Amino acid sequence: MQVENSDFFYAMDLDDESRIKNLFLADARSRAECKEFGDVVTFDTTYLTNKYDMPFVSFVGVNHHGQSTLFGYGLISNEDTEIFKWLFQCWLSCMYNHTPNAIITDQDKAMQNAIKMVFPHARHRWCLWHIMKKVPEKLKSYKQYVSIKFALHNIIYDSLLQIELEDSWSRFIAMYSLQANDWLSGLYNERQRWVPAFVKDTFWAGMSTTQRCESMDAFFDGHMNSNTSVKQFVEQYDNALRDKVEKENHEDFISFNSWIPCISRYDIEKQYQSVYTTAKFNEFQQELVRKNYCELSSNKKVAVNSCELVVDEDVMIGQSSQYIFFIVHFNEEKSKVTCNC
């Protein structure tokens, strides 16, 4: 494959008898897309194991259409720190030493250790979906499980400030006498890795979970299974990628050959209409519609080149509607906006 395309990248880790222990591959398109969209990467090992019991691993991002895009994949013999370190170093070398700004994984400790070594400056986030999926397993033995689950969900998703989450969490633990639950204690101690209120200062490209990887797994279904050999794996990957490229080309065609009308008279919407892909412009218009639920309640100058605005937003919490206010600071000189809520 490298003879056919010199930008195809592969790395093999062999044992003492020259048998493959670990394998990493990335085609030319994946390497090119990582240059454009590799600021945020999700990494996952949960897809399938092949006939040699080697877990499939994938590096996945999101492209300009909001589609999952593959940045490389591999087969590994074990899930320990040294193997993950080898794999991450291969990926980094493959991607011209372009370190991601942020990476999303599950809670695997070996993975976390390897990320610290190879991507020391990347913001590491745990997959929120994986954590919430464990709630029944960890909490269902409690008599008040239904109430506990509902309260925990509200605390995690509705807390907008860090201090708000910490206060709500303390009351939640006391109310349901959960002080002895080690799983909840561990999650709270690592809250900066997964709670939305603690990670919203970083750009995540719309991702909060490794479900991008899982949707990529679905992309491979029909092309490979647990009986696939390594040789077949590489060949079938090429077929799967061809299907992926066709879908991306289809979205490119739609974006270049269709036109979505503006829903407002704002100049900013016209500007985005001309430069955004169809999928991203649709997202912007949804945000524009949500603006109707916000209103300015006060506006005052706090300095020569800056002002403070109080914005009230009508939001749905559970089945009821209530107003939440945000204090927005605008620095005209620096063209900078900051917000507290």
C-alpha cells in the first residue's frame, strides 16, 4: 500500500520471533484530514477483537460537515501503558508531530498514563457517555435509585458553574447518604476530567464522548468481523474508507450546489451563509433561533472600552421553564467576550 501511495503510513511492533505484537496504520487521506481537523481527537478500544484477540483501536475526529473522520487505526496485543505509549508515539510521528489540543477517552488508567507521557499539553477528557452508562451498575442497589439517578443527571447537565456543581453535589451526597460510595467519590475527585461545567473552557468540536469512535465502528460493520485476518483487515479497511469518502463527497456537492435561505436580516447570518458548509450553517441557524429565548435586562459601561450586560435566558429544566441570567463582559479594545452565569 505504501508503494501505491508514499503517504501511506504503517508501523509494526514485533516480538522476539518477529511476530506482530502491535500494528498502526493511517492512509494518506487520514493524515491530510488530521492536519485540518486534528485539534480534537477521540480514542477508543471497544470495537472488536479479531481472530488473534487483538483489540481494534481508532483515532477519530470530526470534519467540516460534522461527520466522523478517521485519523488512524491499529491492532494492539494488550491494553497497558507501554503499548498505548508506543501507539500514541506512532500516531504523533505519522501526523507530523501535530499534537491534539484535546483528547477524549474512557477512564482507562493505562491510557491516561500514556497520554500524560506523549501528549503532556493536551486537555484530556473522559467520555461522559461511558460514565453515565455505569450508573445502573453502580447505584441500582440503593432503594431510592430512581430519585438518585434523576438528581445526578440534573446536577451534571444543569450545573453551569463549577461552584454550582460542587454545592449541588455536596447536598446530593448528604441527601441520599452516599458518602461511602467509592465510585461517586472517585468521579468527584476527577470532576475536572468529565463534568461539563469543568471542561467548557476548552474547544471540543461538539464532542463530549467517544461515541464518534462508536459511530466509526458502525461504519466498519459489514466490512470486517472477529474472524477477519490482519491481511483482510487492511483490505477491508480500504473498502470501508471508500464508502466514507463517497459520503463526504456527497456532502461537499450539496454544500457547493445548494443554498439555504437566511431566517433573519442579520449581516452575520449572511456572512456565515457564504462560508459555512450546509451542515454547519444549519447548526448556526438553530443557535440563531435560540437567541429568541434570550433578552437583555441591563447594560452598563464599566470602563472606557468595555461594558457589562445581563442576559436572561428562558430555559427548560425538566418539565418547567425558568430564567437563568448571564453576566456578559465585552472588551471592545480587545474584541473579547467573557461570560459568568
